[in-house]
Amino acid sequence: MRYKKRLFQFLNRIPLWTQLFVMTIFVISITILVILVNNYSRNRNTILKTEVTTSNQLLNLETENLEKYIQDLVYFSVQPCYDTRLSQILSLTAPIDVWQKSYMKNQIRAYYYSRNDLISYNIYLMHQKIEFRRNAKAQKIADASQLSASDREVFSQCEKGDNVVILPSDSDKAFIDFYHSIIRIKDRKPIAIVNFTVDKTYVDSINRNHNNNGEFICILNKDNRLLYSGNTGRINAGSQSLLTEIEEKAGREYSIMSVENEPFIVTTSESDAYHLKLVSFTPLSVVDTAINRSFQISFLMGVIVWGIAVLLITILIRLTTNPLSTLARNLRNVGNGDFTSTVDIGGNREIANLSYDFNYMTKHIDELIKKNYISEINEKTSRLIALEAQLNPHFLYNTLQVISTEALINDQPRIHLMITSLASILRYTIKGGDFVSLFSEMEYVNHYILLQKMRLEEKLNVSIENDETGMDILIPKISIQTLVENSILHGMGKNGDAIHISITARLQEEFLAVTVADDGCGISPDYLSTLKEEFDKSTISHGNSGIGLINLNSRLKLLYSGKASIQISSEEGSYTSITMLIPAIKEVSDV
């Protein structure tokens, strides 16, 4: 409490315009900061998604082209099948002669020079156990004993049924070693294996499409062995752990991987026919650069908006507070007894009206003092006191209307409904007069019930049945609400059990009978007797229990000169029914 008092004392020493300026700038700064952070996050996700989508689309196109390139190699590898003489030589089980070898060499030489991307071209005759080899330097024949272990393993794999095998090449200039078996038509058994090595001409062209801002691609075979790396300094055949991680994340749309402590966006595309994986590596810094560029623009716009807002708020606050400061100085003059002081301030309609009212007030006070009519001053003082007594309820009503509108603007219909009902109740209570129509009283009761249902929810159930011919009959103000309130307060009991309240208004000859019944906890016989004894008295009760009913009964006796009454029937633990019987009048003069 002491710190709160010190805070108020500190704020009292600070001018209003300073407080408004600091608070407004703080709110604007926080708002702009939240917008910038949210905008940064959204832009980052958008740019990252765009980068991934573009990379995936391009990679899928490259995968289709790579598959076509491999398919072209397949067609090229089976060309010996279309040469009848060469096919016969490949099918021979007996050793081939010199002429057959010469023909084989000439055909292999023709195949080798028919493509520009071949580094070597070999055919292994499975029945002869020999291999014809051709490269740029020479052509020779090797027997099975001269084959490398890896070739023998691949040839064995082809014999077992793998028609196409794609492996990484040992040469730095080569892309892949391509193996394809040639089968005999009649028994579908392999008779030869075509093996050639292609250079990097094609894959380098693919990598150039991804070579912007440090991007590069890698190509893996179905066994996850590295066939090609667009950046051998970062990824090579020795990067086995990284290749394993790529295989594990291959099914994702994208992933973030660290390559030599630098984060990369990794996207993967796999060919359907040969299961080759194209992996694109895009430095995350590329996305961060685009994000930072976007953030810089957003930040600059935020600073500009902040500066303009500060300027406008400063002008607005000064336009508002300067006239108030002038008015405060003149009020001090009036307090010192100078009732001739006048002000002429503007800025907006409210302040101009305040200036007009101030001038009118000082002029009128000066006239009253000059007249020196004490009786007139006393009369005005009494009127001001009466006006003050009504000011607070009216102020509260207007304030509730403003809060209700604000709730509706902020999409809070439940709060709007509650505040509207409360404002209607407040307006109803401050209206003058002892009598209202049954229609007006029921509207007030409906607002009261609505607020109670908001509080009690499913515990309160109310049903209303009115005689439409009696809606214009005058009844005491806030009479039915008193009966409903009594049922809610005393009928629900201490445990707050659910309760059903029925309200009925019917014309009975020259009387209007209003009954409020509930299925609550009821009234004990002893207290019911005490309550009826109090009804027989004509005094106002000041006790703590049942004062609503007792006072209502007293009001009815005073307003209707004893012609109205309240009748109660109740059974403890079962129900309570209270009937207000009043003369059916439509004019106050008839009372």
C-alpha cells in the first residue's frame, strides 16, 4: 500500500501530456515490435517454403532428364543384340578364332567412337571368359584372371539377374561405371556383359543449374553409394555418415543438415526406374540473406511508421493538454476570487464546449454574488446537490454503453449482452416514479434474469407466462424483480442447487395476480408464521432476512391504501409460491 501511494505521488508530479506521451509511445513501440517479429517469422517460413518448392520442382525435372539419360545408355548398351554376326559370336561356347576377334574389335571400336561421353567401352564374353576392352589409348583383350575383384563381383551380380548395375567410377573424370547384361533370347540367360564408363559432361551441366550462391548436387545409386558430387571438397566417397543421414531423411520434403559446420537445406528426388537419388544442397545462408533483406525493408517501414506516429501523437497530445493547462490556470484564478476571468480555448469540440461552460459558469457565479440573494444561492445549491445525486448513475450508464460498444467491436457478444442488460437495469432504476407498466417491469425482469443466468448458467431455469391484455396495467416499480430475487437467494439454499422459477401474470376481475413460484428448498413452518406476522405490520424492516418481501408488502399497503396484498404458500424442501395481488389500474390518478 505504501509503494502504491508513492507511485501515485510520483505520477501526480508528472504532467499529463508526459504521461500520455510515454504510455502511447510504449504501446505503439510494443505493437510495431510484435508486428515486425510476426512479419519476420511469416516471411522466413514463406521464403523457406518457396526455396524448397522451387528446388524440388527443378530437382524433379533433373531427375526425369537423368532417367532419360540412363535409359539412353541402356539402349546404347544393347546395340550388339542388333548385329546378327556379333550376337552369334557372343553366343559361341567354343573358342573364337582370329577373324571373329578382329570383327569384335572393329565393332567395339565403332561403338566406342559413336558417343562423345565414353571414357572406355568393354564387352565380357561369359562363355569365352574373356573381355574386349577399348579406351582412348588402346584396345586389348583380357582373360578372366585379369579382371579386377570388383568387376568379377559385378559380373556375378549380372549373371544372377541384375540387368543394369550402376556404380561409382574410380576415375576422377568419370561419372559412373555402367554394366548391362546381354541375354540369349531362347533361354533368357546372360551371354555377355557390356561395361562402359561415361564422363561428367552430362552431370556437370546438371550441377551448373544448381551452382548459384554455393548450391550443388550429389547423385547416389540405389545402394546409397556416391556416384557424383558437385562439391567434392564438402561431400565425397568418404562422407559415409553424411550419406547415411541423407538416406534416412530421403522421404521428407526437405531437411536441414550440417555439412562441415555449415547448415544446408537438403531436398531429394528419386528416379522410379533406376532408383538414383538426386540430392540438392542449398546453403541456409541464401534463405537468411533473402529474409534479412525483407526484414530490413520491414524494419525501415516500421521506423518510418513509428516516427510519423510519434509526431502525430505529440501534436495531438499538445493540442489536447495545452487548452486544459490554460483552463486550469483560470480555474485557480476563480478559486482566488476572480470571477471575471474568461478563457477562449479550442482544439476540438469537447474542449471548446468546456471553455464555453467555464465562461458561462464564472459569469453566472459572478451575477449571483453581485445579486447577493442568499435564498437564491441556497436554492441553486440544493439543485446542484440533487443533480450530483443523479450524475453518478447517469455517468455509470453512459460508461456501460461505451464498454458495451467496445465489446461488440472486439467480437465479444456475451460481454456486450451482459453489459447491455446491466445498463438497461441501471437506466430503469434511476427513472423516477413509483409505478410502471407490467410490460416495462417484465422487460426489467428479463434483463435481471439474463444476468443471473450468465452467473448461474444451467442451475437457473425460468419460465414466464403473461396475460397480454394486462400488459399496460400499472404495478409498483421493481416489485416482480424483488419476488424473483427472493426465489434465487432463498430458494436455491446454501448448496446452490438448481432451481426452476415460473412467473405468471393474470387478470382476475378487478385485480392483477402476479405469481412467482419455485421448486427450491421452501420455507420452514416457523419462519413462514413469522413472515406472515411481519406482513400484518405496516413498518419497514431493517433486518437481514426477508427484508425484500416485508418491504414490498409495506410498499403495496402505502401505494394502494391497503387494497393490495401478498399471499405465500410453501412446503419446506418442496416449493414456494408467492402471489402479489394488486388493483388493475392504468392511470396513476386512479390509485
